[in-house]
Amino acid sequence: MKGFSNGLTHFVQEPIQYNWMLGDEETRMNEWIGETVHLRFLGEKQCIVCGRKVNKLYQNGYCYPCVTTLAETDLCIVKPHECHFALGTCRDESFAATHCMIPHYVYLAVSSQVKVGLTRKHREWTRWIDQGAVKSMLIAELPTRLLAGQFEMEVAKELPDKTDWRKLIQGISADVNLEQVATEVRERLPEEWKRYLLSDMTVNDFVYPIGSDVTPKARSLSLEKQEIESVLLGIRGQYLLFEEGGVNVKKHAGMLLEATLATS
């Protein structure tokens, strides 16, 4: 298959089911696990929003004009506590109305280690799987992205808010009792934040399609720098896992790629 890439899509099953759309062809990637896969970059890039052909892409697939003008690429997307809508400086108020001024969850998840994060309500499953989480739990619901970001920052005083991608590629996850961590977080919270806590402390578990005992090297592979022809060991998060390392499909968004089985 060949086409301009975007991220992997997935379905919550055991194990997680992954699809990859390139051009007009969508492939069930779980079926490629254990096969020798050939991946290569064909030299073209285009913006995932406007379709402009460019030499350089930003933030996983945007051209420079889009990355500097769209609300979805503003700094407050990765730093929600710095939301500036109230200052009247939002890049797109209609985007804010549908993406920021709506309920958000703050959650705990275990990918490489336990971390805190946030996501729009109803997008939590996509978020957890994209991050390669093996366990997750919702801990709070807040009415806006700004408040969720401020809540997250409060929890992040004690817990990390980042995933170690090297450990994710190698399948290394901390063995933690998420319910116990959540209880400790709740006890430490300042009183003004406790009204947003959820009573349900259900732990969600995720199993990823890993078809080999071989541990990938802790390397993030770029198809812009090298072609890959290797056995696909498995998939976790947005990473296709090979012995040589992991290919982050989302980071190759907007690039013209070809993906084939070596036998085809």
C-alpha cells in the first residue's frame, strides 16, 4: 500500500486491533505481525490539513502556515493550563467551543510508569491506546480544558506527566497498584479540587498485539533517514515494533510512504 500517512487507528479488543490507512487502502496491521515488512519514505510531504506540498512538516504533519495559525496547534494544546481564551487571544473561538469549553477527564495511566494526563470526555480510550497504556483510571471530570489542565498540574507535583518512549518500545511497564496511587492522589489534593473527583475507581487493562519475545532496541526509527525491512514484532501505542527499534507512525503523518510485505 502507498499514500500519505496519518496515525494508526485502533479498536478496543484483546489484543488491541490496529488499522493503517495509506492512500485508498486500509490494512489490518495485526495480520502483518510476524511477517517481514518493508517501509520506505517516497520523498514527498504534504500538510495533513490544507494539503500543501512542503519540504518540512511540524507537529506531526502540519505545514508552517497551519502550525502558526490553527488553534489545534497552539501551545495551549500541549499546555492546557496556559489556555488564553479568557484573554480574547484564542486563534479560533469556534474550535475552542467544541474542543476546550467542554468536559475533560484527568486520568492516571501506566505506560512506562504511572503518569497523570488529561483528555476530552469520550476520547479517553483513544488517548490511552495512543500512549501505549497497559492500565488506566479516570480520577476527575472538569468542565473545561483550562480547569483540567490546572488540576493536572496539581497532581503532577507528585507524579510525572510524560511517558518514557524508550521503555514503551521495549515493553517495560512499572508494576504499580493504580487504585492505591489514585487513593494517595485523592488524599493529597487541596480541598478546592476534590469536588471534581469521580467516585468510580475502575481500572482498565490493555493488551497489545506483541507476537515475539524479542525485545526491540530502545530507538525511534525515522523513515526519512532509513528504509526498514524487518520482521514486525508487534504494535504498541503508535509504534510499529521491530528488532531495530520502533517506528512512530503518527510522527510520519503527512509523509508519502510505502508499506508492503516483503513476500508481496
